Amino acid sequence: MGKAKAEDFSSIKDIPSIHTLGTGTPLCAGCGGLEAISQICDILGDKSVIINAAGCMTLLAVYPFTPFRGSWLYTAMASAAAGAQGVRDALDILLAKGRLPAEEDLATVVLAGDGSSCGIGLSATSAAIDRNLDFLYICYDNEGYGNTGQQASAATPHGARTATSMGVNGYPGRKKDLFAIWAAHRPAYVATVAGAEPLDLSRKIAKAMEIRGPRLIIALAPCPIGWEFDPSETVKIGKLAVNTGVWPLKEYIGGKVTHTFIPRRRSPVEEYLKAQGRFSHLFEPHRNEELLQEIQRGVDEYWEGDIRDVR
Amino acid sequence: MKRAMITGNSAAAWGARLAGAEYVPAFPITPQTEIIETLAQWIDRGEMECGMTTLESEHSMITAAASAAATGIRVFTATSSQGLLYGMEMLYTVSGWRAPFVMVNVSRGLASPITLEPDHNDILAARDSGFLQLHCATCQEVLDCILIAYRLAEDERVRLPVIVNMDGFHLSFTREPVEIPDRDTVDHFLPDFEPGNVRFRASEPVSQAVTVLGGALYSYFRYEMHLAAMNALSAFDEIAADFTSVFGRRHELVESYRTGDAELVFVMIGSFATKARAAVDSLRRAGVAVGLMRPLLIRPFPRDRIREILAGKKGVAVIDQNLSVGMGGVLHTEVASALYGLPDAPLVLNSFIGGLGGRDISAEEFYEMASVTTKAVSDGRSLPPRLLFTGQELAEVRRLQEIAKSGRKGGNGGKGES
């Protein structure tokens, strides 16, 4: 693998049926982040070095085990992108000097959560894009500091209950638009994906692997523990996020944003919210009509605007 | 080989160039910036075959340095003061990667108050990070120690990153005569980097710096780092002997100057020790039996060598260019721990704090420290830490405080006093 092209994926049958990521990791049952990463690895192939920022996925490689066929380097929460810079620069120096045959080269991949990506690691990531670093950045977005028990992060949606926003109105802030922030840097590629939409995901990863430069993927990572739903419902939650319009599937390339899936008839956001305990305070003990309408309005305004200009 | 009058920063750049550094991740900070500017110019002119990337912070810079080293190339970087502390998380993190590289720190006092001039609180904050530390006293030593540092860092018994420290301004911006060896000669001393299994290759996937679960496994890897650092003591002696045979110059784990028959010994690190050395000569002419001990390595700590040098001495004056607030001098504590239980340990181990933020230590102050320590010996007890400050300096501070208090016309009610 690793040489798949976006056009190779025209139907679900084209997606690899043999998965390369090993099983038996210490991650939670039903982890939506792992669902996406597993599919990403199938397209990425094993000629890769994953540079990890502190978060849930740091627990994938626990001595002496790893589920990855490729290589791994854990860095810190703030500087995975700088780690990717060091590895990429070193590989390029070795290639240029003839000390590394081309077939021994590796794709440099950052794996970081939304807490790292939107906050402590944003400066290092922004600078890596400035330098036009040739790397793939994967942000698994579980909309909070999941590994420490789902405290609110900059990616937490408005109104969600987290360990640090337990009040009747949940999290007062608004989800940081990381896609727009990344796109504003004019990198080679930015895309959102969801594990519940494998065809769209596979096409985007394959497309990203055909391009050089900074390529950034935000993967929806429904979190059974932090979002409070049964682990068997991860795919359902992902589908609801897409079909209600909460999680737009889109890509940025060559200065243009394209939505790769436009829900023809968006389901009410309520269906998505009701399925998760983190929004239960919007329905019980009293229905919070004002906040529910505000959340629905936010989604409607996104889609009713000219989405070609929407970041 | 050529001789040139160059700054400590230039000597550091020459060290990196002659060592054949292949990659320099960089971030500017006074008084270190001249090092990376010099390297950048050589690279731009094609005089040095090396990659260079400017990062957006020292935290990222140290991450990139170690990541490149972990990919299997020879890496050099440099920082100073606030930058070293900004990157502190990564110092502790990357030393455990066992991916060797060399970093120069140009010492500068830490905020607050913010200053540009040197002391050792920055570098000593990295004391327990797992990086080895070499403290230079001259520009020649800066160049030589970088070459030695690569041998030490890459030695298979050690495999730890090394910091080579020099004092800001007093070395970084001061020109001294320096012998710059030829690359061919250096090649005899420092072979190409052999990364071993610490590298990334598609055909040999590895996981580096992974999580461990449980204290036993964690302890095992931390103990390994400690034992590897301790191996650097004997490795240094071998490497220094090689250095002498190739270049003629001799570098000791601990420099001892006129200590043989000394009754009193000054203990210092870094360039200010050259002031102590001059004071030793003056005091010797006045009939005082005094010497100087200067550890070149602080990590690993050359405990046994220090015990050998200080055994049987009457009084020791440790002059710390740092201040552990609420305790005193860091070096004093370390020397005290080395001497504990030594049967003929010095009776008196006095602590003096001086040279903070570039404050000078005058010859008279060295004479005073010798005299205070002689008296302490006759009194039979060590004194609490003494903070060097003169009446003249206090008068000047008071004068400035008056200006600060008076403020603009109309004043601010004296609230500006600090």
C-alpha cells in the first residue's frame, strides 16, 4: 500500500479489507479516533514514521508493543510538528548525501489530538506550515482533553458538558475553527474526515499522499467515555454528525474549499445531541429550547451561507 | 591549523563546523545569536555542508534537534538563558531518547529582573535533565569542548546529549587567541557519527520514546541513563588523552591550579574562574598558600577527583555564580556532598555568591574571600552563604532608587520603589 490514488476509491469495495493496524491496544472500546486512524493507516502504508503528541494515542505504543507496521516517535504535547521537522530534515539530508536509498524513505506523519492541535501545539504547527514542511498532520478531534477525562478544549462544541463545564449551559465557548486557521496558512491540503465515512476518508488520505508540503487532516473522533454514548454506537454518532451537518466533510486545496458531501436534507441537530450524554442537560430535567435553537441556528447558518466561501 | 583572534561565539561555530555537524535547528537569542548567524553565513557561502532550519521556539528547536539525531545524523544547536528554560521540558524528554547531539548554552542571568549579562542559574537549572555539562573558561576551550562533547555524546557507553556552556559577553563577545585545527586533523579525533539502532529506516521500523507502564520499567530506563552518564567520567579521560595526542592541548575533568601545597582552595566554574586564577597568583606572591579548583564537567559530577584535590585542605571557598533562592550556591552544595564522609575533608567549606547578572568579582573581593576563609579556619567553623556586594554598589542602587521614587514631575507617591 501507500501508492493508492484518490480515484482508486469509487466504491466501498475498493477500500482495503485487510487492516494493518494491530489489535489489542489499551484504547477504550468504541474509540472513534482509533476507528479513523485504523482506516488512515490502511491507506498510508507502513513506510511512515508517526510523530506523536501527548494524548490518547500516546497509549498506542506501550513498551514493548506497538500496533503500527511503521515507525513511531513520541515527542511532547506541544512540539510534534517540530519533531516532524527534525525527522524530515534529517531524512532529506541522508537522501541528499546518498546515505539513505530512496526506498528507505519514510512519510513523516504527525498524530495529535484536538487539545494539542488547537492549543499548546498550534504555534509549532503554524510554524511548520510556514516552513512548507512536507508532512501529513492528523488531528483526531474528540472535542476535549479526552485522555485526562474530557475537560473542555478549544475544540469543545458550544453547550457540551465536560469535566470542566458542568453547569446547566455546558461549555460557554465556541469550537475553534482549526480548518479555517490551517487553510489561512495556504498549505498544500486540508481536509476533514470521519471514520463513519470510510470512502470519503480513503479518497482524502490517498489524495493527501499524492501531494507534497503541509497536509492536514481533522478526523472526527466520537468518544464513548467523554461524549457519553455506548461504544457500539460510534459509527452511528459519526453518521449523525455528518448527516445533521455538525461535521462538514470538506477539503481545501489550491486556495479553494470544496464540500465533499452535502447532506441533501439535513437531520435536526437534536438527533445528534440526544444520542450523547454530554448534551443531556439540554433535554433534562427541562428542555433548554433557547440553547437547542442556538446550536441548530449555528449549523443552519454554516450551510445556508455560501459554502464555497465557508472555511 | 591557524591561529585567530575570535569570540567565544565564533569558536562555538568553528567547533560545530569542524565537527562536521550536518544539521542545525536554530532560534535567535542574545548573547547566542552570533553562533547561528556565523553558521548560516558559512552554509550560504557553501563553506559548510549543513542543513539549517529556524524554528519558532527553543522548545521546538530542541525537539527538532533530537528528532534529527534520532533519525541518525550529527546535530548541533545553541541557545541561552530564557531559551534554555523555554525548552526545558524537551531537555528532560530528549535526553531519554539516547540520541546524541551537542548544544551550546551561552549563559545569561534569568528574569526577573530581565538582563542580558551572565550567570549560571540558566545552565544549572538543566543540571538534572540528563544532558551532560561541560563548562568552558576560555574561547579555546569552547572550540575544543565541542569536539570532545561529540566524542562523549556519541560514545557507545554514554549515548547522551551534551551541553557545552560558556559565559555570555565574557566569552561570547570577547576575542581571544584560538587555535583552529584543520578538518583533516579533526577527522583523526572525531570519526563520522555511527547512529547504531537509533535511526529511522523504512525496512527497519522502530518505535522510539514510547510509553512505559509501571515504575519498575521506568526506573530501569532512568537508571540506565544515570549509569551511562557516570560512564562519561572514565570515557572523558580516554577522550581527553586522545585529544592531547592529536591536538597537543590538555583538558582535565577538573582543573587544579596551584592546589598541591595549598591550604586554601577557591572553587569556581566558567570564565570567571580565570579571575580567581589571577587572584591566586597575586595571593601567592603575598605568601598565601592558595589554589584554584575548576570542574570542567558538572554532569557527570567528578566526585572522586574533587575529593582527591580537596583532601587535606584547611579551607575551601566555593564561589557560585548562581543563587538557589532560599538555599545559597548550587556548586557549594554539590561540593559539600562530595566531601561528606571524607576522613581528611577540609574543616571549612565557605559559600560565596557573586557574579550574578554579569556583576564583576574584583581582585580585592578574592583577597577578602581568602581572608574570611582563613579566619573561619582559625575559628573552626564554616560561615553561612555570603552575598558579595560593595558599599559603593549599594550607594549607587540607593541613588537609582531615589530616581525611581521621585518619578516624573509631581511624583507617584513613592510607589515606584522596587
